[in-house]
Amino acid sequence: MSFNNDDSRRGFGNDRKRHFGRTARPTFDEAKFNREHPDEPERAPERREFSQERRGGIGSQAHLRRDRDDFANRPSRFDSDRPSFGDRPKRIEGERNFGERREFDKSRANQENFVPAVGDADAAPQVAVGGIKEVEELLNKNPLQVHRVLFMHKSGNPKLYELQKLAKRAHVHVQQVDSKILDSYARPNHGVVALMNEKELLNWMDVREEFFKARDTGEKKLIAVATNIEDPRNLGACIRSSLALGVDILLLPAKGMCGITPSVARTSAGALEKLRICRPDNLEGAIGELKMAGYQILGLDADTETNLAGFDFADHVVLAVGGEDVGLPPFIKKQCDAVLRIPMKPEAHSYNASVALSLGLYEYARLRIKA
């Protein structure tokens, strides 16, 4: 074999460069295929028909038009005489209007297999007043009806800062909360909401002279003190027992207590309107004044050895009770002439605060109230 022909060598080299590293793509010879396969149908018509099907296949414009027509002509699941949303009346008879307040239907509780929720009858919220001017007017005119004032946390508003100082001067408890909590009470609120008591409480400076003079005249007086009670029903029961057992006035602290809420009013069963309730600016100072006036200061607590049964009470008594978890506050306990224990089985943890106060008041009043 001779390679003297330069043209042949150049052609061979170009062919190697053209196909090096990959296989040459075969071409389809239709005439050759038809000669070798005489029984097979011609390929060209099949390829043309396949192209026509692809042009109308999934994703094509024709396919989308067919889907649109099928959706428009689909059978309806609803009755043909059902009115469309545009033809319906704005208010269907018997349907609730959420803009109106719906009263609880007590007759539902008599229906079979129906258990009313706890919140149905006891869900009345505490009255809340929102707005800077509105809260300022309340603090100036009726501070003893304001239970607590809620301020927006880190508001940066100088008007709210001045209003907070006004609330502290009126001895009203203030609290910093998130704006979402304020919105849950009252909207609009401008960053401040006042939670109201159901009853305006008395000022200690207006009633204390009555109790000081009673010591000189020999008139018997019984004063109850409730502290650290957070359950409204518990406080309502204390008010009810206090009225029934001859309490002349009930003293409450300025903070650390639930307010006189609608739940308190319901639980008291009307006693709230008849019993005098006072919120001294300084409860510790008020008890100290009564002690100096000759009143016997007594507390109820489980951590003591002095038994309530058979205790020798004076004619002028201040009887204090604390919350179940916190107990009697130290500033009251240190002023007590005696801390009394109610007999109790060792398996029990503690008495309910309203139960403890009722037992203490009964022991004092059982020989002083005529049947």
C-alpha cells in the first residue's frame, strides 16, 4: 500500500478529525428501506400523520381549547333551580347577623343531649375604656372605679407617659402590655385601656373616722380583708359571705387582685350592691391605723399552731385572708395579733380562700348574730 498520494492522506486525516471520539450519525435512506422491507408500509405517510397528532397533543393549543370546552359543558352538582350568589338575598331568614349581640337562650339547656358551654352564661367581659382623653377623664373623676390601666409597651408617646404618672398618683395599678392585648379589649385605644370595676369603691379617708369612733363608743365592728385573690368567683363568694356574716366593710388592695368583674357580681348574688367595699391607697397603712385605734388584727393561715375553734375574739376585729397559693401577705402577717389555723385533715392542701374567710367569720359571728 502506497501513501504517496497527498490528496488521499489529507482526506483520511480530515475524516479522522471529523469523527474522532464520537460515532457518525447514521442517515435514514427511505428508498433503501422500502427495497429491503417490501411488506412494510411506507414510512413517510406515518411520519406525517404522527406530526399531525403531536400538533394536537397534550400542551397544544387545540388540547387547551378542548379542556376549556369540556369545563364549560360539565354537568352541575347543584340543582338547576338553586339561585346564584348574585341572586341571593343579603339576609336569609333565620340567619344570624354578627353585628348584633345574641343573648344566650336558656331553653337550649333543657334540650336532650345538649350541654351548654361554661362561657355561655359567664362570658360577659370586664368593661374596658380605650383612648387617652377617655382614660384621663376617668382617672380625674372616678379613679376608684378604675381597676387597672393597661399601656402599650414601649410606645414612645409622651402623652401616655404623663397619663401613666396620673394613674400612679391616683393609686391605680398600671401595666405594660403588647398592643395586641390592648386591641383585644377596646379598639381604637391609642395605646391605653382602662379596665373598670362594676362598682365604684369607697375611699378609706372618707370612712375611717366611723371605725375610729366606734372604738370609743363601744359599737362592735367587724372588718374583713381579702388579698391576692385572682379568681373572680372566689372574690364574689367572699363578698357574699361577708354580707351574710355581718361584715361592716371589706378592704381590698390596690393591686394583686382581680377586679370587680361581671363574674364577681354574679357570684355575689346581689351582695355586691349591699356590702361596702373600700380600696385604701395604702392597705398596710390602713391596717396599722386600725391597730393603733385598738382593733384586734387576725389572719387566717395554715402555717400556725393557734386554732380558730374556741379563740377569744375582741369586739373590734380585722380578719384577713390571703390567696390559696400565695397565702397571707407578709405586711399583714407582721401586724397580726394572732394568726389562726382552721382544723383540716393532713391529706388536704388548703382551704379555698372564700371558704376560709367564711369559716373565720362564722366563728366570730355565731354568738353575736341572733337566730
